[in-house]
Amino acid sequence: MIDFRPNAYVWAQIRDELKARIARGTYRSGQVLPSETTLVEEFGVARNTVRKAIKALREEGLITTVPHLGSFVAESVPPSSDETAN
């Protein structure tokens, strides 16, 4: 579980944590992310909160979701805005 900041949406904080894990290589290209159930338990939030975070990652092109199989880290993760600023 993480210490959530009161001034930001919880789903956005979960999205940011998952993005950081992808950037650090905790979740590598092509690797399946933990299930929604696992993330709900880890973060102590409602399933819809996790779903919103996953949806945001999918919209950013960081993950792909295959029905009945799960969400996977994209094969080519787009560079973060931090990397392109240099």
C-alpha cells in the first residue's frame, strides 16, 4: 500500500506508481501486470479506482489489455515527458 496524497486523485496516484514501476523495469515490456484483484488488495481501494488507473495507462500507450488474459506492458513504451525534455 502507498501513502496517498490528499491533494490528488487516488486513481492518478496508482497510475503514477504503476508508471514508475514500468520505468524502473519492475514490469518489463510484454510482461503481464498484476490482476485487478491483486492491485485492489495491494492499494486498498475499490476495483473501479484500479480500473480507472489501468484505463489511463492504456490511453497513454503504456499497456495493452487482452480480454480474459490481462493487461501487458506495451512492447515499445513511449518515452516519458521527462525524457523528451532533455
